[in-house]
Amino acid sequence: MQDVTYTELIILEYRDQTELSDAKHDGKINMQDVTQIELVILGKEKELTLLDSDDRIVTIQKPTDRIVVYHHQCAEMLQILGVDDRVVGVRDTFEAQVRRFPVISAKPSIGNGGSPDIEAILSVDPDVVLAYTFYPAHELLDDKLPDHIAVLRMGCTGIGELGGLEGIEAVREEVIKFGYIFDAMDEAERYLEWHDRCVDEIIERVSEIPDDERLRVFVESSGGTETTRTGIGAGHPAHGLCLLAGGINIGAGCIPSDPGGSSCEYGDIETEWVLDQNPEVILGRVMGGGVRPYEQDDNTLLKAYYDDIRGLPGFENVAAVKNDRVYIITNDHAITPNYPSALATMVKWFYPDRFEDIDPQAIHQEYMDIMDISFDVYEQGAFVYPELS
């Protein structure tokens, strides 16, 4: 009951106010917050009010037993918490992902995210709809649903836009929120134990790499052309992964912010600029175009992207190409709650001598076991290219 005691001390002005002490998110800290915290600790609260990843105050009625999911990464979190059987409706893209979502993929489709089918959502009578922070659009989803259906926009994309240690702490807070929402704190803590064990060791060892020995990395996404590449800078989860792995993202501060209105640096950058920068490593994030790493056992699509980068005019003179340091990660692997296994792969790529003993596949298999799905990462899937030997 330390949280209760601390909140009481805040009310008495003996302690400084914290975000979590305002349990009802009404801008005031009083005995109502103490009562709410006590109920949450006891698991007897009738509603839960929290800030989602879109910085919106959302109130969810408890228990939360009926879930609609648009968000693939959040769906992984539901599997981690063992509540995937509560899903009553899904976006149409889940149907083709049977290996990744063995239970959820069989749930009724409520249409695509670009134009949500409100009637289909209402027909499955959800308590909560899990959506991306940016998709579906608020005016197409939130504004058209009745007040008793909560729309929760969470990240679940790994370290998210904050990156670094702040991003890791944000991951922990997000997982704990999910644990409280779905009354699955034991499962949330199991995931966090795995997460912290994997990530903390890597962070500690990366911190020992001198600044002048850190690799200069160009981070990009699939979909570029010969003249322009889709650069990834600050505010994107792939940028955060690069930093955690000990890389220096040369695009940070040089790529314009996403025109969609977010602070994320993401968009076109001249190929000539990349040539001039001569990066030591090129890290490509592939998504879309039929890439489903859990459903495909061959790496044809990943290799095609790899070859595309290496074959760009003039890139035969770029250090990353000359030294065979072009690497491909998949969005559905790296930009998810499974990011620790992708991070382990990246540190082995970047600094093989320092991380010779790290086994990314073993870490990945542990994640499969935490999600409680039957999937053998040693025999199935195509997650990175080139594969580690």
C-alpha cells in the first residue's frame, strides 16, 4: 500500500505531486484518488482512467472482457497477457497471420482501418477498441462510437518515439497499464522480467563502447527509389533501436518530420546525401509489400530489399556496402514488444566481437513461449537478413 501512503502525503503537501498519484486524471489529487488506488491494488475497481499513448485521458469500464483490435502490436500484448480469447473482432489484416495470431486471426473481421465499419464494431459489442495512435483516424472511429465503448490508442512498438532509456521506461509503463486494464499483472510482470533481463545487459555493455568507436548508421525504410530514400530519424522506433544498439543515426536531425503531423522524422532524403555521408552501416526496415515474417519461411523479399540497397548507383563506394554491412530488419519483428530479440540481433551485427555470446534466436524463442504460441524460430519465419551464422 506504499502508493496509497504516498498519495496521502501529497494531499497533506508533504510530498511532490506525481502523474500516477492523480488516479482519476481529473487534475486534482484528493481522497477519491486514494480510494481509486486502493481499489486498483485490490483488483476491485469498477473503472480505470489512464493516459494512453496519444496523451488522451481514457476511462475504461471494468471488467474488460470484449476487445476489438486494429493494432497488430497490441494484439501481441494480448497474447502475452493470455487474454487473446477476449477478442471479439479484428481488422481484416489479421486473417492472413495465422502463425503469429493463432487465436486472434480466427476472430470475426470488422473491416479495414482506413474506413472503420462502425456497424460491424457495434455488432460485436466491445468494451474497448485497441487502435494505433494515428490509425484509424479519430473522426472515423472515436467520434462515431458511443461513450461506453473506450478507444485506447497504445504504442506497443518497442521503445517508441522517445528512444533511449526514456523509451525503455515508457515500455514498462505501457505493459503495466495493460496488466491493470486486463487484470493480468502476473503475466505483465513475467514479460517485464524477460524484457529487463535481455535489455539491461545489452545497455550496460553498449555503454562501455567509446563514442569515437560507435558506428555511423543510415536508417531507412523500404519504398525508396534510386534518387530518394525513405529516411528514418529521431522519433521513430527504428531510430531508438539504432541508438540502443550503439549506433549513431546520421539521419537524425536531417530528415523532415512526418507530414502527417507527428514529430517523427520520416520521409524522403536524397540518395546523393547518403552517398556523401558514406555510412559505415545501412539498416533497412522492411514492411508492407507482402512481408509477413511469421508466415513466410524464405527470405526472398528481404533479400530483394537488401540487393536493392547494394545496387544503388554509386553505392559500391559506400563503406557499408564495401564492407558487407547492410542489414535488414522486419517491422513485424523489430517494431513490436519483441524488440529485445531484434536489438540482440543488431548488436551482434554492429559489434560482433563484443556480443559474441548473445543468442538472439534464443531470446526470440523465449518471446514465443511468453506469447504461448507454437512457433519454432529456428525452423520457421524470415525475420532478418542476412541471417546470423
